[in-house]
Amino acid sequence: MTPVAVDHPSRERPAADVFLSAGILLAALTEAVAGTALSLGRNAISGDTHATPDEFAWLDVGYTTFKMIGFIITPWLLTQMKPRRLMIIATLMMSAACGLAAMTTHLDLLVVLRIVQGLSGGILLVGGQAILFLAYSRPLQPSLQAMFAMAAVVAPATIAPAFQGWLLDVHSWEWIFLWVVPFGLMAIALLAGAETPIFPKPKSRPFDWMGFSLISVALFCASYVLSQGSRWDWLEEPFIFWLSAVGAMALLAFLGQQSTIGGRGLIDFSAFRSDDFAFAFIVSFVAGAALFGSAYLIPAFAVSVLAFTPTEAGWLLLPSGGLFVGALIFVAYVVQCHRIPPFASVPFGILMIMIAMWMLSGSTSQSGADDMMPAVLLRGLGLGFLFLSITLIAFSNLSSANLASGIGLFNTGRQLGGLMGVGGLQTLIDHGVPGNTIVLSAQVTPGTPALDERLTSVAAMLTAEGMENIAASRAAVSLFARAVSGQSTVIAFDTAFNAVALLFIVAAPLLVIIKIGLHRYAISKAARRRTGATKHPESSVQEAA
């Protein structure tokens, strides 16, 4: 790992008080609740708004697109206004948008409000994390970033689903949005009452409207294709194909435009000069796929296969939050107090998540919460070992000039990785269920003694309950077909769990190779600089002579 050279506040510089950090954590918590509102409340919201799947998709796409746009533009916003003021404005936007969302069932208005929620959420995550890095000294960062991860990662992955499931069962989906408002108001009060920390004065630059337009188009296309592509069989649908093409061209045009205008662009890509950040950015894709993918698979399996209620599905993930938090605290302690390199815990996190997904791949239709709990707990422990480490690896080597841009790029990479992971798993399940049904049905031959015996026994049981013989025979066949379909769904989910485990088996050695390659490149680049520095004085002397 390259030496740490951080332009962060020293111990002598006035630090922000506890109100600032508490306000940032509560503000991040509002995004955690709003961002996961559709995970369990999807059916209830679509029913009340009378939205078709295509219409409802805009609630997802609008939020995700503008959340990533928020990631991208926050570094520029931090050069135009004081960071604390930006956080207050974004928190106010989030609270107002969630409060209004709880009062309407008009789909068009909900789409607009989801866009506001996504934009403000992106600003809160990037702005809040940047303030923690800039306002506090570097030795405190492991514990501070662990607390921030509890609000930004643990809450949406474990706590929010349980809380929202309970609200759906006891009240209604409006309460999910309504509960954001008190958290937002408390965050605003804490931020308003906090001392204003002293930050390095950023270099102001004009807003890059061309770059903003290009990256907005690219992020919209990516969000729509990755979140909705599985519904349309990906590139088989002309609309998805052309949307992918437009997004790719917009991204290439954006990268070309940014390279030509240098430091006046929308994004500062200088963070990639750090081999640690470049490595962590690549890991963020894999980590995002693991976090979002597993967070999608586990509740979906519990609801669709095990017939859990929303509350039961949410409570299934809740205990893992304790181990997630415990792992974050442990990693923060060993890094902060014992100076253990953050990279040391990454292999343990990857291994734990891989084993947890492999354990879940053995789930059946008869599994219960007790059967899945060891794997779910191990997943939470692995995520805790992974996420804090890659955060510290990514940002500890950045200066105050490119820190916010690095945080924005890192979060965008993790979000895109999550979209890819969920989209791939949805496709695997959608294709797996009918394929498994065909295979299983082919093994069932009419007239075989085993099949006839089962159908006869089921029909006899139904007849004993008062059903007529002909109707009982038909019902027995229907029940058997339903059992085949259910088993096909179980196999499809088990395959998806295995796919997440295989992702790490493939990615782990590649990540090691990438890390070694980046480290060697950084060493060779530093050697070239030293060589050039020693040669330069000699050439100057010769020119003077």
C-alpha cells in the first residue's frame, strides 16, 4: 500500500463538535430509509397508485439516476457554498420530499418527489462523508467512518427492511416516508447548532453544463437498462438496445470532453492517480454487487418461496446488523489503535460473504428463519470486515482537493455494481424458473407407479374432505404442478446464491493481481519521478554554462 499523505486537519486545528457528526449520521439515515422504501413497499404502493410495472419503474429509475447525479455534482457544490449549509439544504429537501410523498398517491408527483429524494440523498452521502474526512484528524477516521457506515450501509441493508416491514404490516407504506421527517428535522437542528469547522478553501470553477448533460444521459441510460433490462430480456428488446447504445456513446463523449478541458471539468479524476483509490474503486463494484445482490435475494426468497410476511422478511436480516456493526467496530479498533493496515481485513470479509452465500444455496422450500440465520449472520460479519476497509483504503491517500470527487466516484461505482448485481440475479432467476420447470417436468412420466400413487393419495385426501372424485383428481394434478413450479423457483434462487459465491471466487484472484499491478505501477512511476528529479539539476547547469 502506498504511504499515506493526507491533507486533513491536524490535532491542533479546531475540530467539529459532536453535533456535527451526529447531524451527519442522522442525515445519512434519512437516505437509508427513503432509498429502501420500495424494496418491501412495492406492491402496496403500486396498488394504491394503480401503476403498471412500466409506470412504477420510473420511481426506481428516477431515484437511482438522480442519486448518482448527486454523487457527481456534490464536489462542485462544495466549492460554491459552505459544506454545513449544503448538508442542511439537502436534508431539508429530503424531509420535504418524503413528507409530501406520504400525502399523495398521484404517480406523477411521486416520481418527481423520488427524483428530489435521490438527488438530496446523493448529496447527503458524499457531502457528509467528505465533511467527516475534512473536519476531523486522520487518526480518528476509522471510528468516524465506522459510524458513518452504520447509517449509510448497515441501516439500509439490515435495519430499514425490518422497520419498514413492520410499518407495512401495522400501518401503511405512507408511514415509511413519514418517519423520515423527524429524523431529518433532528439532523437539521444538530447541523444548525454545530460549530462551523475550518475547511481548506476549495478552488471555485464554473459549472460544466456540457459534462453534466452527457453524464446525466449516461447515468439515466445505465440506471434504466440495469434495473429494467431483465423485464425486457435485455438487448432482445430494441428500446433497451438503443438505450444501451445511447448511454455508451454519452459516456464515451463525457470522458473525451473531460480529458480535453482538464481541471475545468465536472469531475476531478486525479483520485485515480492513487493506486489505493484505483484498487478500492474496482473493489466497490464487487462489494456493491454483493451488498445489493444479497440484500435483494434473501428477502425475495423469504417472501416468494417461504411465504414470509414483510415484517418476517425484514426481521430475517435484522440480527445480521448486530454482527455488521460489531465487525465495523472491531476493524476500526485494530486500524486506529493497533495501526493494522485496512487491507488486512479485506480477504476475511470476502471469504465470509462467499461462505455465507454458499450456505444459503442449500435452502429449500421447507427452510425457516432458523435454518437461514447462520448464513445471514456470517454475511453481516463479512460485510463489516469488507466495507470499512475499502473505505479507508480508498480515501486515506487523497488530498482535500480531490477527496470529494473521489468519494463521489467511489459511491457511483458501488451503486452501478449493485445495479449490475441485482439485474444479473433477476435475469438468472427469471430464466431459471421456466428452465427448471421444463427439466423437472421432463422427469415426470405419466403413468409411472410413483406419480400415480402420489396423485391417488392426494385425490383421496381431498375426497375425504368432501370434494367430488373428478374435482379431486383435477385438484391433485393442479397441486402437483404447483409443487413442481415451487421447486423450480427454489432451484433458481439456490443457483442465484451460488452465483454470488462464484463471483467472489472469480473476483478474488483478479483483485489480488490488480492490486499487485497497481502497486508495481506506482513504484515504477515514483522511480521515474526520482530519476527525472536527479537529472533536472544537471541539465539546468549545462544550459546555464
